[in-house]
Amino acid sequence: MKKSGKIFLILVFTLCIPAFAAACADSKDIHEQSILMSICLDKKDDEIYYYAEIANITGSNKDEGKSSSADRKYIFYYSHGKTIHEARRKLYMQLERRAYYGAIRTLILTENFAKEHLVEYLYRLRTDELYRKKTMIVITTVDPEKLFKINNENDISVGFSIEEMLETLDEEGQSFTRTTSRMLENLSSSYTGFLIPCIGLRNNKNSLVGYSVVNGTTINGFIPVEDSKALVFLKTDKPRFFYTVPYKGNEFTIETSLKKRKIEPSYEDGNVSFDLKFDFEAKLLYGDKKTPYNFDDISNEGVTKILTEILKNEIKDAVLEAQKHFKCDYLQFDDEFRVKFPEEFESMDWQNEFPEASVNIDVKVVLSGSWMMDFETDVRK
Amino acid sequence: MANSITNRQIFFLLVMTLTTYTTIFLPKAMAETAGRSSMVPIMCSSVIFGVVSVIITKLNNTFPGKVFFDYSQEIAGRFFSYLIASYFMLYFIFVGVFLKLTFVNLMTSNFLPRTPRYEILLFGILLFAYAANKGVTNIARMFEIYGILFVLVTVVTCVFMLTEGTKFNVLPFFAPSDIEGYTEAMKELIVPFGGIEVLLIVPFTEKNKEAPKIAFLTLLFIGLFYVLIVESTIMILGINNTILLNDAFIEAIKITEAPVIERLDILYLTFGLSSLFCGMIIVFTAALEFACRIFSRVKRHIVVVAIGVILYILCLLALNIKDIEKLLEFFSFYLVIISSFLIPAAAFILAKVKKRTNIS
């Protein structure tokens, strides 16, 4: 290599060293950061309360000023102030190390907080480049201090526990989750209506207790998880629930899975209507009486008819609840209508149109026995 | 021949140069103008620029073994050739400043919020200067390797995004109300499809006979690639979020879950952003090649250092000017039309006229 080339290379590498070193301004060892696992925001007495669950990665820590459970895997802190940033600033004053927001599993908002500050906080999350963008958002009906204390006593991370629980329920077709980006998109659209999972405590354990209804920019209702089966059928792709169907003195337990759902909007003479078609696959699992059941074609037809009616009524009630009780399209029928009638949707006020839309429900159930059981036999020895 | 490139390298040279900054800003620009019907203006633009690429490659094929500066002397005379070369040198320095500011802002806002911007800039310019010093043939070879990784990682990332996204965010693919935004969208697409002019610093040989066809197909591929990026981003973020975010594609990647890969954004930072690095390298190289021909008596490495210093100073000055990126974007629009289309088209027509005159 020529001498000039070598000098050039040496110059380049010498100048690279400070450049590399400078890039380390962003590097921080893991033990030098306070890793937040979940954040909870509450509003009480006109003040914002800011709770943070931090991973205790440095081990035992029994300094004063922390919660009494500071030797556990997770430590929780809280602060309060007139505004969100004031409460956050006060929390920073308690932390020994820089807060790291890139690992937050769950963002918990109390109903009181969400009613007034849902938009503000979600927009803050969107703008903050340090925040974990896959963070799950939930509402809670429990006092956050109680929620964190109980979990802390059990040495459980609130953030991880809620995230994993909701993901499992979603995978199992028992519930549904909404990504933060989808909530933000909904909040930025001309019409806003969606549901946020609501978390509570059951037997001192975190549990999904229902769904909070977001209408516009505030929360205006709650649907308990017990009444949400049809909602799950309307909103998720592979829901699966068990039903008990009484037939000729026997109570049959049937596993019901949704195979296909079709929502067909139409618009005629200024009237919005939807045709909802559901195809279910049902499996007879067992009855509460002694076998044999002699579950022949006539029995199959009878049970199918009862189950179809149950499902149809549940779905009808779920749609009516959205239309008449909450007057909020958290079922996302607006998306279906907008895709088919984009021009018409632009010119209408969906808040007024949705409650008046007519809905026709068609339910088909195909009932069969499970492969390993023969309930048709009438033989007993 | 040592100073030549293959047709495959032309493909990757075009892909890496054109996609430089586009992946970051295109989803927002398209969502804002053409909405959910973005694929129509993107594919129309890819066909138009496909024709432009055919003009440039045919021009290069007319003068085998020569670069634009050399054959422009035959077409337009010595004075005009120096004038055009000076224009291109300044143009590529301008584009270099624009890209480096984008690069610095992207790194600061997404990955290195506490690192001083002048340090990122210094590191970047040193790297690009070193690569540019190696010449266009070596760079084309490097682009071939980076290009494969870039296209592969970006396509795989987009496939994950498509599978995870919400279909309602992109539907309907065509809405009559979006048509009025097509003109604005086509204007926004001029800069993303600009960059074909880097072929002017590449000498073509006998093995580049098929280059016009390859270049046209490459532009169609780039069009489809842009459609994939825009649609997958909108599917993840939704149209309103995409409009609000300047770096929508990266934000969408941050949200996407991929099996095994916990941090898809870091994977994209490693491979996906290689197009941004490659773009800055080729722009530096183009400015260097024109400068070396204008100042033919000055040694190449001195010109490299001089351009590097000029770029660094200009970037530092630009960092302190409010809304500089908007200003640069505004000028880029006209400069790309002049550099990608008007000058090559004029040279092509002149070359054809001269050829006919000589024959007759």
C-alpha cells in the first residue's frame, strides 16, 4: 500500500475512536438502570398518582424510603402530583438510577384516570421514543396500591403477570387484546369506539374481570367477563366456549368453536344494515346422566336447535347492548361499513348511524360427537 | 475490465441508491396524499422512472467504457461538460447533506437519543469517505452483498408486519376520493425514485448490453418493494398514525412481534438501514468521481478529505437551521427532476442527433 493510503487509514481509525466512544453516551449497563416492568396511573382527589414497578436486579435492597418488600424481585414506587409530568418527576426523585422504559410489559390505568386522561397518556406513549411500543394497556377497577402490594407479597410482577394472562386467553380464544397502535389509530380516527381489557383481583390474584367501553375520548361503561362470550365471538377469529344444553332430562356439555364469521354491510335509501353470519362447530363432550345416551339424529337435531337459539340470542343481546345501551360501536362495524361504502362513510356521523342500524343474525351449528366417544350407541351390558 | 460492473450489480446499485431514505419517509408521504390507494401512484411512478432509467442506460451504452463526464465532452463540448460536472458535484454534495441530516435525526430519535449529533455525523462521514475512496467498482461489489441482506430482511420484516397487521387499516385498496391526491402523491414520489443518475458515474461495457431491460425491471421491482413497505406499515399503524409519524416504518417495526426475534427493530437497524448507509456512500462516491475529474491534477485521497470536510461543515451548519429538512426536501424535488430526467434526456437527444449527423 502506498504511504499516503496508510496515512489516510491511520487518520480514519484515529478519528473513529472518539466517534465510537461518543456513541457510548447511550450505553448504560443493565445494573445502572431502573428497569420498569409496569406503570399504573390513577386519579384521586384531583391529583395524578403514578405507580411504577421496577425489577430489583441488584438483589436485596433494604434501604430506607422503599417499600417494606424491597428485598423481593420487584419493588414498587409511587408518587403524585397535579399533572402527569409532575407526578413522574417526583418519582424520578426517588429513583437511584435512570428509569428505563423499554421493558414495560403493561400500562395500567384506573377508570378515574382513563376517563379524563386516556388520550393524553396514549399520545404521550406514542411520542416517547423510549417507551416500549408493544406495551399492553389495561384498565383496572382495583386500588393500584392494593394491586401492587398483593402482587409484591406474592413476589409476582404485575406487568408480566397481566401480559402473560391476556396473551394466553387470547391464544385460547377466551378473550381478545388490542395493540396500543390499534387503540391509537382508533383514537385518531373520525369515529372512536373500542374496548380495553379490565383487570381486577379474584382471590387475591390478577384476573380479567371484563372490558371497559371507550366511547369518543372517555370511558363510559363496563361489560363483565361473564357476559362477554358473544362479544368474543364477534371480535376474535378462533373463539371456543363450553355450553350446557338441557335436552330430555340430560344436561349435555358441548364445546362450541367459531369456524367462520361474515359481516356484510348494506346501505339502501339512507339506511344502514348488517347481515351477520356465523358458522359454529360443536362437539358433544358428555352429559350429566348415565350412558348410553342413544344420541341419534333426532337428538342431534334437537340439541343443535337449542344451541343455535342460545348462540343467536347471546349474539343478538351483545349487538343490542352496544347499539342501545352503550350507543358505541366497539364491535368495529364501522370498519366493515367503511371498506364497502367509503364515500358514504365519510359523509355520515357514525355515532348517530350505528345505534339505528338494523342487524340480521344468522347462526348455523354443526353438532357432532367427539372422535373418541360413541354417544349414539344404546347398548348397556 | 477492472472499472466496470455487472448487470446484477446494476440491479443492487439502483435498489440500494433509490431506497436510501425512502423506507423511512414514504409511508407517511403516501398515507398523507394517496391514502389507502397508494399502490396506484407508486406503480405509475415506477413505470415513468423505469423509462428514465432506460434513457440513462442507453446513453451509457452508446459510449462504452466512458462515464458521463467523458462522453458529455463529445456531446456538448468541454465547457458544458465541466459545467454539468460541477453541477452534479454540487448536487451530490447537497444530496449528501440532506441524507446525513436524515440519518442523524433517525439515529437520535430512534436509537441513540443521548449521543451528540455531531459525533454521529463525524463517524458517518469518516466511514462513507473511506468507502467512497475505494471507487465505484468496489462499492458495486459491496452493494451486491448488502443488497441481498437488505432486500431479504426488509421483505421478511414486511411479511411479519402483513401477517400481524389489521386488514381494515389498508382496505379499501382503491377509493374514488383518493384520486385527487394522486398528483400530490406522484410529486412526493419524485425524490424516492430519484437517484438513477448515479449510473452516470458507472462506465458500461459489452456485458451491459441488457442494462436498459434490467434497469426497467429493477424500477418495477422497486415500485413493488415500496408498495410492500407502505402497505405493511399502514397495516400495523393505521392510516392516521402513519400520517403523524415521520419515521412510520421504524415505528411499525418496533411494534411487530416476530417468532424468536425479540427485537425486530434492532435486526432492521443492522440490515435494513444498510440502504441508508449505501445511499450515503454512493452519493459521496458520485460527488468524488465528478470532483476528481474536474480537479484531475489533485490526488484522489486529498479530494476525498476535502469533500468529507466540506460535507461535515455543511451538515454542522445545517443542523442549526430551523426546518432545514423541509427546505432541502423542497429543493430536492426540482434538483432530482433536473438531474435524473432533464440532463440525461437532453444528453440522450443530443447524442442521437450527433450520431445521425455523423452518419449522414
